[in-house]
Amino acid sequence: MCYICVMKRSIQNKIEQIQSLAKSQHLSSAGSSVRSTSVNDSLAEAIRNEKDATLFMAELDAVIKIAASK
Amino acid sequence: MITINFDDTFEPVEVAGDISYMTFNTILKDGGQTLLKIEITPLVDPLLPNVYNLCFGPIGDDGEINDAVSVPHLDINKTFSTIILFALTFLKINRRITIGLDGSNETRAYLYHRMFVTNRAYLSDYFVAIGVDWYVKLLRTLDIERTAENKPFFKPKPELFDYDRPARDMYRYYMFHLLPEQE
């Protein structure tokens, strides 16, 4: 059964309210500023090279797939 | 103990066009209110393009979130429900992204850990909760693998959140991903 189909209507309404405000307010993205917490993020610091990143992302994807199969 | 309930959240004030941030007013214990901002932004690491960081807090004089300040929330459940609902909204339009919560600070790690454990049933309808530990390789010399600076060479390893782990054995980093659509 699709989880979206059983999401409460009240919660879906709240999500749609946020999405509607986003469309109507025309505010720019937050992504342009470099946040100190993002710069000092411990996961970003632990991933030192592409090999580390590839392995981590593969393991993360596998974990998500396991959750989906349950 | 934080209880998440998406039916009890604060009203949004501002929302970025790409849902990267939202502001809302939270009520304080003294009856006043303060504007909080939630931001979901990519890590400053091009090697992890689908891992984003969630940050929240009052807005400082520089216009940036001050996540170090302690806010005396009247209803912390409602505040966190608002934050997690916003994260859900973000992830619904960015399904490939996983949000990360840095647990390097003990207080924050305890907060995140307890939030996931306390709300396991509720949040598992929406998200996959992931815990990340740091591991180091044991060499045949019985020393550990070290960096060029002779520090332990820690490698992060994600796993499905283990809800049986006690609070004293918290993860180093917490992540959550939108629950993949079931067939």
C-alpha cells in the first residue's frame, strides 16, 4: 500500500500550505550562504576523498533499500 | 522527551521558493514569541551532493541562524513538530536527498537520539531513520589506521537506526530519508 495514499489529509494539507506559500512569496533560496555549521559538519570532515564518499553513499543507499523492503 | 505530532505545528511565516528555508514564530515560556528559522542546505562538500544539513534557531543580528543559543520554548513538541514537518515537505520534492543532523555535540546528540527513539512508530510512517558511527581500521600491527597527521583515520558507516541502543551509546551522526514509496 502506498504510504502517500494513507497520509492523513490534515498533514497533506499542511504540506500543501507550505508549498503554496513558497510559490506565492517568491523568496530566494537559502543555499547561497555558506553556513558555519555546514562547514564544520563532522560527516563532511570525515569524508576525505571520492573513494570515501562513494563507499559511504553506497552504504547509505543500501540501508535505505533495506528499509524499503521491510 | 519530545513528541512529534504533525497535526500540532506553528504556522509558517516565510518559505523560500525552493523550500530551502522557512520561518515561524514560536511561543516562549514568558508568553512572548520569537522568530525561528529552519534551513536545509547542502553540505559544503561536493563529494556528498545528496546529503543536506538541517539547521534551526533564532535569527542573529547578521541575518543568519544562531543555532548555539538556547530558546525557552513553551511547547518544544510543537516547535520540533514544525521543524520535522518542514523537513518532510522539503524531502517530498527532493526525494533523492538525505538530511543529516550532526551529533558531535553531546546535548544535540541526546536530543536527536531521544527524538528518534520516542517517536519511532510515528516517524517510521514517513522516514527512514539512519544512524552513523565512526569506525577505525585495526592494522595487523595492532595499531589503528592513522592519518598523515597521526590521528585515527575514522570512517563513517551508516546503518538502520538501532532503537535498542541505549542513550549512552548515541550515534555520531543522525540522518533521515523519505520513506521510499511502497508498491
